[in-house]
Amino acid sequence: MNQGPREIRLRGRLVESLYTEAMLLADEARAYFEHRGRDDRDALDPLSRVTMSCESLKVTTRLMHVLAWLLTERAIELGQMSDEEAQASARRLGDAAGSERAVLDSLPTQARALVDASLDLYARVRRLEGDAPDLSGPAVSPALSLLDRLERAF
């Protein structure tokens, strides 16, 4: 799908906004899980402490996948990466483990909020990646692309 200058600018702004959000969330998660959350973690039973540690690793993994993908998108926009490099499977959004609601409900409130925020951000970036233009094939007309998106939505 060919993108016009307006769509490219909008996508670039969206990528920048998501990058800022991801960096802020990563900083907030680090601060909580390394420092402020220690009292919350220490108040838990041993199994719940392990669960909280596992969830903190999942948050970190999700955010690192998101940041890596967003940095790739920025490099593409700045012309620092070729189309072939950008299409490599290593440049796609990595798979990240989900979290079970029952497990999350046992976590302290702030830990649960951080996990939920990372899940939401990851899902939004996953959708954005799905809407990314395929640079490897022939250009598709905007009308056909819209029809395809409508068919997938319904």
C-alpha cells in the first residue's frame, strides 16, 4: 500500500507518541519493581512474590519488544534502514507472553496497573504493525486496501 505524505507524517507522529509512552512506562515500571514495589513484594507470600517477579519480567519483555519495533519504525522514517532490512523477521514485533487475569488479581494494585498498561501498549503496537505497509510487494491501490481492511474488521 502506498502512503501519501500526510499518512507518513501521521504515522511518524503516532510512532513518536508511542515511543514516548513506552519510555515513560518503562521508567515507571523500573522504578516500581526495583524500588517502590519492594514493600509490596515483601508483604506477599513466597509464591505471590515469585508471581510478581515473573510479571515484572513480562512487563519488561513487552516493553523492550515495543521499543525495539518503534526504533525500527523511526529508522525507516529517517531513511536509516532499507526496505529489505525493515522487512526482516528480526525487525518485527517480537512475541511476548500474556498474563492471566487470575494471576493479575493477586498482585498489588500498582503492579497490576503496570502489567495492564504494558499489555495495552503492546496490543496497540501489534495492531499498528498489522497496519504497516508491505514494502516488499507491489503497491496496492488505496481502495483495495480499504476493502481488505473492512473485510478483516467484519
